[in-house]
Amino acid sequence: MVILHPKKTDFSHLDKASQQIMLDTIAFFENKGKSKLCDDDRHYVWYDDFLSFVKEKKIFATLMTPSGYGDEGARWDTSRIAAFAEILGFYGLCYWYTYQVSSLGICPIWIGGNEDAKKKAATLIDEGNIFAFGLSEKEHGADIYSSSMKLSPDGNGNYIANGTKYYIGNGNKAAMVSVFGKMSDSNEYVFFTVDSQHPNYKLEKNVVNSQSYVAAFALENYPVSKNDILEIGSTAWDAALNTININKYNLGWGSIGMSTHALYEAMNHASHRNLYGKMVTDFPHIKDLFTKAYTRLLAMKLFALRATDYMRTASETDRRYLLFNPMVKMKVTTEGEFVMNDLWDVIAAKGFEKDMFFTMAARDIRALPKLEGTVTVNMALIIKFMPNYFFFPDQFPEIPTFNDPVNDTFLFNQGPTKGLGKIRFHDYNIAYNAVDLPNVNIFKGQIALFKEALMMASPNESQQKDLDLLLKIGELFTLVAYGQLILEKVVLFKISNDLTEQIFDILINDFSKMALAFYQKSSCTPKQMEYALKMVQKPVIDPAREERIWNEHVFALKDSYSMNN
């Protein structure tokens, strides 16, 4: 079963110790119960109970400490991180968030060259402490070029830090906050660590209404020793971007988890409602909404799982994950919103009730496309890969499903973040030609037209300055890569033809909608409009296939899971 079921999924793809982490985490939340979960959310209760559980089981220490710095079972293993992030998303964004920002906070330490800081971090996380990532600023947001946090020499070989940071998760409790700024004398970038409990660390407020503490803080003449410096110069910049590259992937898994729980709740509610003498789940439009939600969710997870394989096998000569990883952050999280919208159209007012997980998920799932860089920022990054992806394929060894219990060492040794336009990819046709199904073949035709349009009606000089137009081209490109990785996982997991066809039913429609949006741009040339209209296609509709999927996969979820109260 690809879709998570907390009371049935055995996590057999992981080693025994990692399986136990997942099962213990599920047990913690099921013992807590949905009533308490929702009540804590309503009253913005800081999640001491969860952090105490994490401390007792040393879960963060096990998952976030690379091999060699922690206990025997400690390693950075993206396969089990994905499973854990999905579980946390399943039970609430705040629990996922405290893990996510701890991961962001500790990553610059592991990436940097300061061994003393690494040993200190290893000890602190082993003791159950949490971490924070001091990057964003109120005036500059994600524009890290413009950081106003300054580090000044004190004349005695150490430094004094002054400045403010904003939107810093765990900023109230973090034992180490990795702070990004600039040297006041040279204007070089710098990463250094501070303690949130230090008297010169001024915690200003929580900037959101949430269980999570998203801090605004100021450093006022904060003393920083040489031992607190992680990196200076270009390596500090690289550490910031590589940290985000590693961790933005987790956002997709938070969305997958929330969407899954919402799907169970929505089905349980709708399948027991009788309106006008008919069960709600017998209405054709309700079946369609549920089937679309389930199919999108399945596609989200298949894509994210395949992206895991590319992350875990990345190397100096294979950095393909740098395309697929931001897609997990951008595309998967956006798809999660679509899933939630369809489910909300089913359950309507029930989605506002205070004792529903759905109410939390419907609110919080909106955040994920907007964290770790907006969809626009990540799309601008993805577009850089498009020429090599389509026109200059390279050869790589075939990557299997990779769940080996080993440390993902390369992620912390990536070096400079330049040269994205030089990254090569294998031929996407390998994946598409491995599957011969009607809807997959229609989608192949759309791809062929898109590629031809890029050659024969490429954006002119003026259009290349139109970000909105380029974003629409990027959306079409994203769908191609999205379908590719889904098909790779379809083959590896032996997903049924019915489900594969239903996924591509959605992808064909999404591609058509975006082609039409491109056509409607005022700057679109006649030749481009011609290609855009050709790309608008209709999938093969198979009522018998849809009925099988409904009975065997979607309606089969009825009463199969409900969180303990």
C-alpha cells in the first residue's frame, strides 16, 4: 500500500531500528488522541509533550546526526527522514515544523568546517535540544543577498554581532541558532551560531498565531567567539543554499502527510451521510472529486519517493536531484492544495468544525508552497535546467529504489552551488517509452509538441523578460519531469495500469490548462499560440476503469482509519 495507513503500514523498507522510530512516533500521536491534538492547536499550546518524547527516544539525534558524530544508529538517511516527515505532517504541521527548522538549523553546522561546533551540536541534539536557522529578515525576506545582520571584530580576535532576524522557527528554545550575516569590515558572508537563551539574544515575539514559535529576535552586542564561526565568504553562502536544497524536500512530505489524513477523514464523513435518500458517496460528482484527490495524492507520493532515490545517489557527477528536489517542494506542495480543495468541496461545512483534523490541515497546507522560497522562486530555479533536460541528454547508470541504511554523505559535501545550467540529465524518453498506455501516449504527444515549440517558437528577447510567461513555460516543463519520475516509480513499484492511466488523465488535463493559459498571454506570438492550442488534449475516458479504481482503492478507504480519540 503506497498511501500511509498509520495502523497498518509496517515501514518494512527501512531497517528494524528505523521502523521502530516510525511506529513509536505513530503510537505517541495515537495515544495523545485527536481531541487533545485539536485542543492544543486551538489554544496554541507549545508541544513540550512531543519534544519530551523525541528527547526520550533520541529521535532527532538519530535522524539528524551524520554517521561518525552520534550513536551507532545515527545517520542522515533521506529514506527514513521522508517517512518521519510524512508521519509528522499526518498529525499536524507544528510537529513537522519543529523538526524541519531544527534540521535547517543544524545543517550549516554539518556542512561547515568547524569540528568543535559539530561536536557541540552532536552533544546538544543527543541531549534532546532543538535548533534554528537564522536566515530571513523582516525587511529582506528571502533576499539573503541583502542581509543586514553584521558581525564586527572586537579587537581581541573575537566578534560582536548586531542585527535582527525574522520568521525563525524554534527561535524561542533553540540551543544553537545558525545565523547568516555579513562581516562589517569586508562585507563577506558569514555563518555563526548563537544560543537563544543568552542575555544578548533578545526574543521579541512570536510573529504567528500557532503552536509553533516563529520568532523575531535581535542580537544586541552579542559576543561571538572564533569557535562559533561556521564559515566565512563564499562557503558561507554555499552552506546557506545547500542547507535549503537538502531540506526543502521535506515540505512535500509534510503536504503528503496532511493530505492523507484529510482524505481518510473526508471519506469517513461522506460515506456515512445520506442526502435526498442517497448516500453522498453515490453521487457521481462526489466520486469524481474523491478519485481525483486520491489519484493526485498517489502521484505526489510516487514522485517524492523517486526524488528520494536521486537525492540519496547524488554525487559530484550526478546532481540531477537539484531539479527534482525543488519540485518536491514546489509541485508536490501545490498538488496538496488541490487535493485539499477537492476534499473540502465534498465535506463542505464539516471542514470548519473544531474537532476535525481537516480544519487544521486546510489552514496549514497553504503554508507549504510558500516556505523555503515561494513557488515563483523555485520555478525560476527549475527553468535553468530546461535546455539540458530536453536537448542535451547524457547517460547515467540506472538508479534503483534506494532505501539502504547508509549515510547520505554527499549532501554535506556538495561544495559550490554554481553551475546549475551545466547539470545534465538522462533522456526522459526512457521512462516514457517504458510504458505503453493510451493516456501516457497522449501525454507523450503533448510533450513532443512542447519540445517542438521550444525549438521552433522559442521566447523572443522581449518575452524572456516576461517572468509570468516564463513561469507558464516552467509549469509545462515541470509536468514533463513530474510524469517522468512518476513513471519510473510506477515501473519499480509495479503500479497497476488503471492507476497509471488515471494519474495521466490528470496530467493531460493539467498540461492542457497550462497550455491554454500560455495561449492567453497577450505577448504570445501567433506561432506560439498555434502550438499551445495543439497541446490542448483530452484524456481517454474509461468509466469501467474509474469504477474499478473507486471500488478497489478510493471507496475502500471507508472506515479503514480513524485517529484515536
